Amino acid sequence: MTYTVGQVSGFAGVTVRTLHHYDRTGLLTPSERSAAGYRLYGEADLARLQQILFYRELGFSLEEIAAILEDPHANALDQLRARHKLLSEQIGRLRRLVEVAERAMEVQETGVALTPGERFDVFGEVAFDLSYATEAALKWRDSDKHRQSLASAAAHSKDDWRCIMSELTAWRRELRAVFDAGEPADGERAMDLAEAHRGHLGRWFMSCPPETHVRVADDFAADPRAFALLVPPSEQRPGLAAYVRTAVRANAARHGVEEEAR
């Protein structure tokens, strides 16, 4: 028994256009043609289509499917195992993203709602990169300090944020002056600035012992998106992020924190 392309499209749940594409690429060529030249699919064709749709559902590309179906030496089991591993990893990542979204919704529900104008008024050029926020939430999802920081940020009022940003503006002004003057990162003034920033984090966001502060500064030096939260791009200088990290590490050493403990 044979079936027309329209019949196969109806009971297989694929479009006629898709079946025509499979035919043109050689992935599924109907075994017969009618006297008028129309495609006719036999039982073997339908069995092959079922395999194609199975692999497509698992995310295989048409090229990968063709290789599996056409190469007698292709190991379909190995291909399926690899796909199973990939899908499992994707599921794990999606579950973590769901957790991040849920926490973000909690912050939005308990935080201060600011209009775009108010956000610019309070934060100025400092912009929070959503991709960085998501990665940071995944990276530190088991960290009590990260949760504490998010909860503190959510609880701040608009006036609190004004104070926070005012403190940071004054701190950045002094940082640029010290850096531009060529003072050493492990010098007294640079270390005092590092200590001031540690105190700022402790007052407004989370308990910040020197060891924690070193990890924060390492993130500033490693990721421009993180450093942009501290120093907007228009105020940055080449090497400034590394300078801050060195000052923070020197300040940690001043507090008796050994390099190995960091």
C-alpha cells in the first residue's frame, strides 16, 4: 500500500514542504511515483520517516540523521548516549536558570520598584548586566553571603541607594586620584581605599572579611561586567581593575590574611 505526500503529511504531523525538502536532500526519497509523477510513500518509507522524526525530536541535525541512517557502520547507540548526556546537561542548566528566575522574582517582589527615570537618577551610568547577574547567581547559588547580599539589596529604599551611590562616587574620585598620581597599589593610600570599600560592602550588603573581599576583587579583575558595577566604563583607566585587586590583596595581608588562605 502506498500513500500520497498529503496523506503522509496528515498522519505524520509534518508539512508537505518538509517532506519535499527531505526528498530534495535525499534524506527520505519516496520509493514510488504515480503515473502523473506524484510522490508515493510505501511502508518502508514510513518506517524511515518515523526514525527521522524520532531523531529530530532529540535535537539531531538533518546531516547527523542522514549519517546515522545511511552509514552501516554508524553506531546509533553511541550517538544516542552522547545526545542523552547533552540533554541531561541542558536540563540541569535550565533547572538552575529556573532557580535564578525564581530568586529574581522574589527580589522584584520585595525590592523597591523604580521607574527607568528613577533608576538613571539613582544609578547614573552604573548598569547591571543581566547576563552577569545570571552567571553570578549560578556561580554563587550555594553562598550564604550572596543570598545575604541579594536580600540586603532588595530591602534598600530609594534613599538608601542614593547614599550608597554617593559613597561610591566619592570613593571612585579618590581612587582615580591615587591611581593617576602613580601611587603603588600596595601603598598606604591604596590599601586605605581598599579598606574603605570593604567597609562599604559590610555596611550595605554583606559581612565582608578580608578573605571575602579578595574574592570580590578577583571577580572585578577577571570580569569587566563586574568591574563596571564599581567603576563605570567612562571612569575606568587601563589597569585600574588589576590595581584595585592588588590593593585589596595588600590590605588583606595587612589584616594578617596569608596568601594561601585566600
